[in-house]
Amino acid sequence: MGIDPNLYELQGIEYLMLQLNVWFAVFTLDTMRYLIAATVTSLVLYKFLNAWSQSRKIQTRAASKADIRREVFFSLLTTSIYGFVAVFVIYAMSHGYLKIYENVEDHGWAYTLLSLPLLLLLHDTYFYFAHRSMHHPKLFKWFHKIHHLSRTPTPWAAYSFGPGEAFVMSAFVPFMLWAIPIHGSVLFTFVAIQIFRNAQGHSGIEFHHHKWVDSPLDVFTTTTHHDMHHQKVKGNYGLYFTWWDRILGTELPGYKDEFRRIVNQNRQEAADGAQGSMPSNS
Ligand SMILES: [Zn+2]
Ligand SMILES: [Zn+2]
């Protein structure tokens, strides 16, 4: 797709410069995406909706500046690893090993549109099992410990992984590009959804509708779902959907009650406030 395989016939220093350019381009793109997702989530929840967000805070503990610095540092390490993996992905792409396509007609509109939810379903499944495996005591220290240094996560923790976890997380897209045809715009949308959802899941603010867990939307995770995972360092392993945790019995006990407590705390206060300000009949 759009890359001249003859470029790979360059030799020596020019070949290295080409690879460095690929790395830098993907590193920049992924870093921009991360910064945009974390900045937009932070601005919306902590600035524009701050008063409302305060009543939807999940934890009383606050993340420190050092926590945020660490989350940004490891997120940038992750995007630099994604750039490294992309060097191999783009090589494979330019040599026709991957099934990315540009013309919708190649596979039709129905397939192209359905491939996005399919990608999200498969990613959720990959994430659940990879994430749960990384919680195995023998693997945790090597793969997942850095991410759990965030006890009170912030949107900046979206990519806060150790190098091992960054490689595990980066493997999904190349594997999918090898396994099934994916349109370029579907891939772009998928990557945008996953980073925004990731930033929101670490925001510490329960912004979902107060009836969420008591409605059919309960199949989707909430901020509370992943925040509880950071508090307890176990359970609630899913990313977008709740069903793997339910099928395999890893949903944390009291998840729905905790969600209801958080979203109703301001409603209760507002009701109490309204009652307190009502003129007395006596
Ligand atoms: Zn975890
Ligand atoms: Zn997390």
C-alpha cells in the first residue's frame, strides 16, 4: 500500500535512514494520538466539566505530579516501541504480506463497515487474555508491573506500559493485518477508538450515564470497571466489553454497586440540598 518496495533496495546508511524515517513517522503519529486523547479527556473532564466531574470522582486519593510524569514517560517509551514494530510492519506491507487495502470495492462496503466492530471484538478478546496472563505471578513483574504503579490512574496512563507489555500490546495490529483484510480508514478509526477509550478508562471520573449498568449498555465497560482493576490489582480484565469477565468469573464483586454509589453520590447530595433549601411549612 503506497510504499515502493524498491526503496528497500537502498544500501547501507541510506537503508538505515529509511528505517529511521519510518520509525520516527510512526512514533510521531502514535505520540500525537496519545497526547490528543489524553489532553482532550483531561480538558473535558477536569476543566470544562470540572464541577460535575468532582461529584463523579471514583477515588478520594489523587494522583501526584510524579505519577503523571511517570505515566507520560512510559507512554512515550511505548510509542517509541510501536514505531520500532511499525518498521517491520511497513516492510511486510510494502512486500505484500499484509492484507491492508485502499479500495472499498476490493471487499465491499458491508465487509468494510463490519470489519470495525469485528476488530473491536477481537481486540477485546486479545486484550482480555493477554492482560489476564500478564497478571500471572511469574509474568507480572516482567510485563505489567509498570502499568500498575498507577494506583489512581489518569488519562496519561493510557500507554503507561513496561517494554514487555508494549510489545505484547503492539502485536495485535500486525497479526490482524496478516489474518484479515482491513481498509486503511478502518484501521485508523480502530486505533483512534482504542486510544480514546483507554484514556477515558483511566480518567478516574465515572462519566457514563447513571443507568448504564442497569441497561443493555452494561455489555460495555465503564471507568469504574477499569479503575477498580487498578485499585485491587486483579479482576475486571476486559477493555471494551464486560462479557469475558462475566463468562470466566473474573468480574470484581460489587462492581455494579460501586458504579451506582459513584454516579448517585451527587444525585443524593443534590436531592439533600434541594430538600434543605425547601421552605418549611411549620
Ligand atoms: Zn492489570
Ligand atoms: Zn489500566
